[in-house]
Amino acid sequence: MTTNEDRVQPNETTVPLLHCVSPEETLAFWRALGFEVTYEQTKPYVYLAFQWSGFALHYDRAPSGLDPSAENTGGCLVMVDAVAAYHAAFTEAMRRAYGKVLVKGLPRMTRYRAGASRFSVVDPSGNTIIFIQRDEPVDVEYGGSKELQGLARVLDNARVLREFKMDDRQAFRALNSGLRRHGDDAPAVEQGLALAGLIELSLSLDEPERVPDWGSRLQKLPLTAQERERVRGAVADPTVLGPWLPDAN
């Protein structure tokens, strides 16, 4: 007679094992985000385990000389039904613990735009934990959808670079060059979306020098009330648009 113990059961659990450069910083960060520490050992070797909702993250000692700032340590994917609630929970936790959302350096969390299907948390050791919606499209057209033209295609390309490739620098370059090439012929709302993206990205990349110029151009665009809300909704934090596109409410 064959029992369950005699055969493989399709109920496995995979737990990511990540490198840890600083146990103290790793413990402090995940505790700040509301994770439970289920195992904590720093001597004679490092092993840390965290639990949040239905998933776990485990850490062991990083190789000697590993540089967290290179952000090539490792990482994992966390597949979820809907990513917005996760980003909202971590945003609230960060604001409570740090007084702000950490968006630069290490650790940090990437922006979340309404309707996006993923975001990332980068821990103090440079590991990237990517939260992905299960029904995210399988085929992503890097370089922008071929069904779009002009600035619309540039905007789609920048979205892919930011949300899927996590490359703010390339997204910035794409929007900047695309606005120069196609801006004059594009609808006002597309120009507004590009300018809003450039404002947000320049602040994220610590290059705010051109923000006033882009803001002035944004302010002069003949946008309808609906288009203004669309532009505001295209950035994670609408307050970065400041006096150029104030909240109508």
C-alpha cells in the first residue's frame, strides 16, 4: 500500500535565501516594515528569518567584500494577487518608522503608479525583492508598443523601463529625447505626461536643475480637468508637480 510518505506531494514551499551584509541593519529594516523575526542568529554565523503575511525571507552571511551599493547581491520574486495593497502597507510602515517613504539609496522602495503590476523593495544589503501581480502580461514589448507612435510610444517605453526593468536613468533619457523629437506634434496630454515623468525622475535621480523649466512648460499646457487628473495620476506622488499642476480640490 502506497502512502503519502512514499511519494512526492505538490505542496512544496520555497524560501529565498539572501545574502546579508549587515545583520543589524537588516533586522532594523524588516522590523520597521512590520515583518516578524522568526529566527535571529549572528554568531558563530549569520542566519536571519522573517515572516510577513504568507511569505518568508531568510538571510545568511554575505561573501567577503560584497558591496551592497552595487545592488547585484541577489533577490527574489513575490507573486501576489494585487500589488497595490502591499505597496500601501509598506508605505504606511515606512512613514511611521522613518517619517517618509525611502525612495533613494539603501534601503528603499520603488514608486507605485496606479494600475502598475509590480514594485520593488531593495534591502540594506542590495537584494531586490520584487512584488509582481500574478496576472501581469507575459509579453512585454521592450522599446514601446508597436501599436503606438510618436510620443505615445515613448511614454510606453519609459513605463516599461521604469516598472519592468527598474531603470530610471534609461527612462529619463527616453522621455527627454522623446519629448524633444515628438513633443511639438503630440497632444497636450501626452506632453503633460512626459513632463510629469521627467519632473519625478529628475528628483529621484538627484538632478533637479531642469525641474523649473519642465514645470513651467507643464503649467502652460491647455489641459482639460480630466487630462490634468490623468497627468497627476501618472506620478507616484502628485505633490512633486508642485505649483505647476496644483490639486484642483
